[in-house]
Amino acid sequence: MTDDKALTVHAVFDTREMADLAIEHLVQHQGIDRTDVFVEADGPQNTSGTRASGADVPDEQSDSGQSAPHLRGLIKVSADVRLNEVDATVGALRKLGAIDVSAR
């Protein structure tokens, strides 16, 4: 985002599924450009969150040999948003299950 009147909103989630839904919501419903949305582990280790969900949970009838997800920490979603969009973005992320939300 090239707008100098912007803040970065940070939110942490305990599942990759919730982080993915938050990203989809920010782009499709909040109108934030996908290039202004970022996702990463909220710490030094690769992680899929702190608990399994969605595609992380192996299907009981599947024999795919899928390994367990790396549940080593939270997932951080960040988005660069215009000042007038900060409150709506923070509110949306909280509704979508963010554990912690901040804007800087």
C-alpha cells in the first residue's frame, strides 16, 4: 500500500483454518488488496496453529499416511489498511476469532 495514511493491523489465530478465513474475509468483504495481506507463524517455528482444524485433521477413513500438522504456535495475519478502515478491520478480525488484535 502506498498510502502514507495507513496502519498495519495484526491479528493472531490458533488455527490455520481461522487465519485463512480471515484473509478471505479481508480481501472479499473488506476490499483490502491481497498484496496488502500477510500471513506468518507468530514465532520462530513453522506452525499450523495450536490446534488441528479443517484440512489439518486427518480423515478417519483416509489411509493417505498424512503426517500430523505442526502445532507449535499461533498464526499471525497482518494487513495494511487505510486509517478510515482500521476500526472495521479490527472488528471483523475479532468476530472471525482472532485471539489478539492490534493496529500500529
